[in-house]
Amino acid sequence: MTARIERLVTSGQFSLDGGTWDVDNNVWIVGDDHEVVVIDAAHDARAIAEAVGDRRLTAIVCTHAHNDHIDAAPELADLTGATIWLHPDDLPLWKQTHPDRDPDAHLQDGQVIEAAGADLRVLHTPGHAPGAVCLYDPGLATVFTGDTLFAGGPGATGRSYSHFPTIIDSIRDRLLDLPPETKVLTGHGDSTTIGAEAPHLEEWIARGH
């Protein structure tokens, strides 16, 4: 049975470097009627748990450790027994939000996280954050990009722990060679496709942000 993808939008605040902004986040639920994984437990653990329902939540996968993507992860894990996965390069950011709670497991480039009917391959894509990852499932023709790639360009790189040349390298080397029909499901806002974004790489570089 093929996995299906559900989107839940939660609202809260993103804080870094002394600034705070209101944000809406995409929470992605991937699986079937019995078992799912959550990509980015943002803001509202109870709303996410309600969306999961009586299905078994096996993993909470963090695309990166900015607070708006992880703030609900420990509570959701406590509610469901799920394992929290994070790339170790993002532990310094994680600790800013959760100083007394570590992730349960470390993501590694090339690793596959299995959900019912889905195989999510971890692509380490630093730039927006040092431990940012994307999750690619060829069977679903989908890549979950967190804040690495959006409809219209790369994620922001103007704050601590981010680096514009690095995010460009990540997008060019890890994402834009995926099949053009691959759906790009993002951490905020609208979805896009690899084919829609790939022609604009040089514009992004010229823009330089």
C-alpha cells in the first residue's frame, strides 16, 4: 500500500538572534491507516497528535532545529512514544530551545527512515542550518525540504548558523538533480516541483541572499 501525505498547518513564533516573528509551519504526516511519521513537529503537539489519531507514530523527523520546527517535538514524543530524529550538526540550535532534552537519535546522510509504504532517504543539505536535511522518497516522487528550498528559492541565510554559498551548494548538488517532476513539500507556504525551481539557480546566486 502506498503511503499518503497529509499536511497540517500550525501557527506560532520563530525566534533567533534576539528577534521573534509570527510564522505558519507545514507539519507533514506520512504513512497509512496504521502507522505514520511526522516531519517537523511545529508549535502544537496536541493538534499534531489529533491529526495522527489512533495511528502509531514511529518517528518525529526534524528537518532542522530552528525553534519553530522543533518546539512541539518533546511533548509530541511524550504523548505518542515516538522517536525524535535530528542531524547532530544542529544540536547547538536544538539546545537553545530544549536545553534539558536531547533528540533520541541522530540522522545520517543516506539513511532511510521507513514509514508505512514510504522510504524517506535523508539528504544532508546544510546552509539554512548546519544540520538541515531533506527527505526524499522516489516512490512518492516527493522531497520534503524543510527550509532549504521553497517555491521561489532558497531558505533564508541571514542569521546565525546559516551560510548562503553552502545552501546554494546543497540545492545544486543534492536537490536539483532529482527528477524534475519531484514534488517539493516545504516547511512553510506552498509546494512546488524540482522542475519549476531548477531553471532559477543562477538568478538566486545573482541575488545573493
